[in-house]
Amino acid sequence: WNVSLTEIQKLQALDRQAHLHSFTDPQAMVQAPPFLMQKAAGSQVMGQGIQLLDAMAGLGNVNIGYGRAEMAEVAYGVMRDLSYYHTFAGITNPWAARLTELLMEIVPSQFNKVFYANSGSEAVETAIKMARLYWKREGREDKHLIISRDFAYHGSTIASSALNGLRVMHEDFGTETSEDALHVEAPFWYRFGGEMEFEEFGRYAAKCLEEKIIEVGADNIAAFIGEPVQATLGCIIPPKSYWPEIERICRDHDILLIADEVVTGLGRTGEWFGQETFNFSADIMTLAKGLSSGYQAISATLFNDRVASVIEGEQGVLQHGFTTSAHPVACAVAAQNIKILQKEKLIERIRDDIGPYFKTKLEELLDIPIIGEVRTCGLMAGIELCQDKETRDQYPLEYYLCQHIAQAALETGVIVRPAGNVIVTCPPFIFTHEDVDALVRRLRRAIEFVH
Ligand code: PLP
């Protein structure tokens, strides 16, 4: 934190020389040096002499807040005592065993088996592979297609990114031509609801899945995958009618249901899992971000008995895994994270206190002419811009209005993220009432400045 300007410039130059950044225009980095984030505590991050309120919890993952000494102590102990050992060929470690025990206590009751990996993308990749393996071992190899949705975000590896509903993520890599991933309509009422009532639209959006299944043939489809709330691409919150209907359709057509709870899992919606908030039960569930609150790279894919009993059947080795699957340090850190969520009742706090306050205060922004909708669920929100509140006309994306607002928000001292015509915020669970007030005040100033 106490680094001189010369030292900062030296580090920026070193980074710029050879570091290719995720989701960054390399040319923009030629113009401007990378921002050097140096320190963080609670809900605040600090770098280059600037302190910012992080209303994004990093990338929607630092749920318990930054700089927890107990997390560092746990990691230190495991690094000292075992450091690393793999979990191939039937080997485990105490921390993997304890995390598994803890997870089995908190996950929805249908899940009784877990596979560990390092990122959300790998958890999704695992879910896809296991869905295919399930059908293969059931003697139905033709069931291989995965159906996803517009506005979905499921990851950055080849198979997971093929599921994304964002053209720009496909164009350069040829994944849009993937024959294995199909897309159906998202339950995005504000944009596509037309004259329909909210709940009616939920049933309509679910019906789009059923129509696609009939068109393609259930005999060719392995699974449907969806995020309970589509977080990354605009915090799209479905009507309550949507998910139970999706579950019914998957059951009726004998298609596995994968809940991608990488963002919603571990409390973000004000319940432990999005499946509880939206009243449905998946066959497979993915977890990542909030599993360790970003303190270590770890993800998990969970299976119900139907799927687990087949993939564990007597048909040979599971040909899947990563060197760092169930890494002891990551498992210990994840377990400590869950204990903190439980001890400090952070999820109950979202449901009963800070979540409702966050909603009420953010809705005050609706008095700004260009704010069309403020949608919240637990401690996540999408603030949708429009040119006209009556017609809901969108601003052309080429205006980059949300990017400009997010940039201006940095000047006012708060981090939010742009997603098309939506400003997304996803704060740490420890956000206080004062933090919410500061977020809304600073965001209002940024919107008014840009508009
Ligand atoms: N699934 C969802 C719902 C996500 O939001 C993300 C990341 O934002 C991923 C998967 C991919 O996770 P990762 O970036 O850890 O690979």
C-alpha cells in the first residue's frame, strides 16, 4: 500500500510487457497502463492511492469480504502441514473430506456426491461431461446436446463458452457453430415480455424450452443448463412461475436439469441456493465463486443419486479430473468460508435485513428518466437503462452508456459493472446500510454526470 509512484509505474510497465489480461482489449492497454490493485479490507479495495467501495465483490465472489485473517491462517496451516497432494486413484486429504461433509449438510438434499475442480468453467465442463456419460452408460449415446439460453454465461472454456448467449464470445473462436449447444429464450420480461404479465411470461419462456425439445427431439438432448438468476449478462431475474415449469418440462421429456449456481450458490439470493429461492430441484449443480469467497480457486459439481449411481456404476474409471482437484488448501479455505457464512448468519442477514434495504434504496434510482427497471434478488441487482420508460426503447449499444457510467462511478468511488444496457451490482454480504447508501448516492452522481 505504501508503494512509491516510481515503484507503481515500474510494476505497471512490467505487467504491460507480457501479461495478457482476461476480457481486456490489448490495444486499450497500450494507451493506458493497468490499474494496480494493492490492498483490500471488508468492502473496500485500494490501489494507486485510490480507495473504492466494491459493490461487485470482485467478480461477484468475495462474499465474506476482503482481508479475513482467519482465512489466511487456515491456508497457512495447510500449506505448512501438507501443501499439496492429488486426489487421483482413490487418495484424499483431511480438508477435502471435511469440506465434503460440510457441503453435504448445506446443499439441497437431492445432492449426495461432489466432484471438485478449480473454476466455474471447469465445474460446468464437468457437468456437461457427466450428463453425457450418464446417457452413454444408460445406453442412449444419442442424447448429447445441451440446451442453454440467450444471455447465459457459463464460462470461458470451449464447451462452457459454447453455452454462452453472447455472440462476441463465439465470433473469434468458432464456438457459435458448435453442434452441441443450442439456445432458447431467456426469461427476460423487461425486454421481451411485451403485453404479458410477469408470471405469464415465466410460463411462456419455459414453453420455449419445450418447443425446442420437440423440434430437436428429446432423444438427442442430454441436458438443459441455466443459472437461477442470469447474473453476468444483466441480472435477469425470472418470474417465480419459470423454474418449476422448466423442471416439469425436463422431467416430462427425460432431460437432465443442470443448475449453474456459480454465482447464486452459497447465499447470493438470500437463501443458500438459488434452487431454494426459485423452488426447483436440479439433477446436477455447479458451484464456484462463493465457495471460497475468491480466497482460493475451487469449484464443485454436485450430483443427485440418479446421476451419481450411473456414473459410479461398474463401467470403469471416471476419465476426468484435474491435478488440483480437491486441493487441500482450497478445500480448507472453502470450509472456513462456509463456517463464516454460518457463524455470522450472513445469508439470513441478506434475506431479512440488508437485501430488503438494498432493494428499497436502489429503487429510488427509478426517478431518473433513463432508468427503466431496477431488479433485485437477495444481494444482486440489475439497473436497466432505457431511452423511453413507456416504450422501453433501448439505447444503441454503440453508445456504451453503461460502460461510461461504470467509469464515472469509479470517479465517484464505487465499483459496478456494465452489461449491455444494464448496470450490475453484486456486493459482499457484509455490506452495511451505510455502504448501500454510498453505492446509491455515488451511482446516482455517475448516471447524472454521464446523462
Ligand atoms: N457459470 C456462471 C453462472 C458464471 O457467472 C461464471 C463466471 O462468471 C462461470 C460459470 C465461469 O466461472 P469461472 O470464471 O470461474 O470459470
